Amino acid sequence: HFGWLFVDLLDTPFLIMILIMTVTVWRAPTLFRELQKAIGRPKRRTLIMAQFRRWLVDIPAFFSCLFVFVTIYRSRSLYRSLKAIRKEKVKILRQNVSDVTPHESHEYGDAEDNPPPESAPAAMDWHKVAFRELGLCLLDLPFPFLAMLTMWRLPWLIKKVIHECDTAMERRVAVVHYLFLVVKDIPCFVLA
């Protein structure tokens, strides 16, 4: 019986990971669903590590989403992207469930031969969307303050941004351009 002691010691970190994910709840259903399908300790350890890695990425992704939603500026695009990912994931899950028809018998394999995916392809996409929107939000953060530095050119900048700029990059370039024009104007005021 002491031969299994080493195996139990190897399983201790995985049990701690399972406990953490169970206490925090949001990854527990997926984890237990995948563990029921896994056969053998190595496969289970791999699944636990994968889910724990996703759990670790969930935390900064959640705070990224929270920051973007609080700043409001990019919250609409974040919401649309997350909604599209959810629709795609639901569509994939429904398609996989509808692929298994009731008339399938054991001669062709039972329903477990074609189960829904362990995790849909979009499982990590929401993390990428959250981090992308946070990056874009942080990139855009200085530009409203820089726009205020354009002072007397601000009305023209606003008109250009509203009527001519279609993308965020065009708006950033317009702010930098008008800021450069203000810097060029300062020596003219000094010499006048």
C-alpha cells in the first residue's frame, strides 16, 4: 500500500487546484464534466492543469473587462465582441448536440462517440478580446488629454474628428497633427 503513497503525493497539487476551482465556482462545472470523460491519471492531470491555467487567465481578463466597462469608452465594442463569442459558442454546442441523432445504434457507435467538445474553440477567445480592448483603451487614454492641449485649435479638431475620422487610428493621428500645429503656432505668437 505504500507504493501508492508517491502517486498520492503527486496528486496533491492537483487536488489543491481542484479545491481552488471548486471554491471559486465558475470553472467547476466544466472541470467536473471533463473529468468524468477522462480515463487515467495522466489525462485527468492534464485536464486539471488546462482548466487551472484558464482559471488563472480568467482573473486578469475579468479585471480587464471591468476596467473597460467602467471607463465606458470601449465598453460597447467589448460587449459586442463578447456577445458574438457567446453566440458562436452556443451555435457550436447546439450543432454538436444535433449531430447525434436518436436513431443511432450501437452498431454505428453510441452517442458518446460524438460528444460535444470538451471546450468550445471560443473558450479562450473572450480572454483575448478582454486584453485587446484593455490595450486599446489604454492606448486611447492619453488622446483626450492631448486633445485638450490643442487649446485654440480644439473646435477644428472636434469638427475633423466628427466629420472626417472613421477609425480610432484616424482620430489619434488627427489629435497628434493638431497638437503639432499648436506647437508650431507657439513661436509665431512669441514673435508677433
